[in-house]
Amino acid sequence: MAQTVLILSGSPNPQSRLAGIISHLETTLAARGVDVDHLAAASLPAEDLIFGRFDSPAVQEANARVARADAVIVASPVYKASYTGLLKTFLDLLPQKGLEGKTVLPVMIGGTIAHLLAIEFALKPVLSALGARRFAGEVYALDTQVERKETPGGVIYELQDELRERLDAAAARLAGETADAAVRV
């Protein structure tokens, strides 16, 4: 059976540079035979997120998608030296052990290398509190490593070679660790 990876985006902008990173990860994982599901926190009803409506049908369906996934990529731009509030409002609505037994890959993009530790000190502790114990590394990218171009056909993204290599290695690790975990079960 094919593995399923859910990519959870915490970006409020569906055409941000993070979208280029997510697109690359989707393509790379699909080429490895992994089923990829994408959940944008911004697609959930704002009132359900803000008011913590655990019983919202949209939130329950989003949580079910997380539960069905074998692995989760949690992706966010850096805002104020941390992940987005949008992502936090969704993570607050996941069950207490919503990431238990899953391999997790945190991915962040920011304007400066000074925010590199946002993954270690802001995002990973919350993911661990939700039961994540297996991390397939992490990827931090700089805005300058992803060029966003408006074309008549839509937005396209060009990733620097070094970033593409790190994303490909992380995707390979994630797929490998997820497959290993499936064998152990």
C-alpha cells in the first residue's frame, strides 16, 4: 500500500514562496510513489479556528486527514521569529496525540538566517507536544532561495539548486522513515 504524506501549510498566502517549496516536495514525493495530500490551514473557516471549534465539520475533516496520513510535513513562513498564528490556531485544534506514530518533517522559510532556529525552538516543541517523536530532519529556506515569477500562465517558482538538493534529501528521508515505520507496525 502506498504511503500517504499530508502537507500542512500554515501560510495565509497560497502564492507565497512557501508554495514553491511545497510544490517541489509534492512532485518529489509523488515521483517516489507516495500519495500526497495537501491541507492549507487558510482553507479552514476563520471563525472555527479563532473560536476553537473542535466540533466544526471542517475542523473534524481536517483532523481526519491528519489522522489518515502516515507522515506530515508542517510548512510555514517565519512570522515574528516563529511559525504563523494561522498554523498555531489549527495545531491547537488537533487532538492531544494527533501526530503520535507519524514521521514529521518541519519546513520553514524566512527572510534571514537569523530565524533558522525557529524550527527548533518554536515549531518542534509544539509538534512534540502533539505526539511527534520521529522527525525526518528539517528544512529552513531563505526567501532569496525561491524566486517567484508572474507569468501569463500563472505564478511559477524557481528554487536554487542547493535548496532543491536539501528538499530532495528530506523527502527521501521522510519516505524512507515512513516506509520503515510501516514495516515495524
